[in-house]
Amino acid sequence: MQATLGYTVTGEAFKFFGGMEFPAKPQDFEFGKTFWELATKLLASQQLTVHPTKVGSGGLQGVLKGLDELREGKVSGVKLVYKIDETA
């Protein structure tokens, strides 16, 4: 089983999936450093932008409504966000 870059990009060994050990991958760490520097520059220059957020109401219960809206195709081009402290 291969570990994904999301885990190996830290450059550290880790255990996953029932104690299975994965060694550090220096090449993934180097890629991560290069990617981070590039992404930081692109975001700062606004050549790369993130989706705007749409804050929903109702805390965790509101997430269910948001999932329904996603399934119904009513959400596009926004990141749905819900405040946990609004959970009843």
C-alpha cells in the first residue's frame, strides 16, 4: 500500500492503517516545500484565489441542510461553512 502525498509531505515517518509503518520520503518533503512557496506567491498575487465562503446557520444541524442543497445542485463556487457554537 502506498501512502499519499498528503501524509508523506511532512518528511516524517508515521504509522497508519492498523500500525503499518511508512518511512519518511525526502522527495515528497522537497516537493511540499516547493509547492508551498509557489502557492503562497500565487495567493499573495491573487493569481490563485480560493472560493468565497457562505456561512450557513444552525451549526452542525445546518450542515445537513447544506448537504441537501449540494445534492440538489443549489450550491456552486462557494465553500459552505457552519459555526459549531450555533449547534443547539
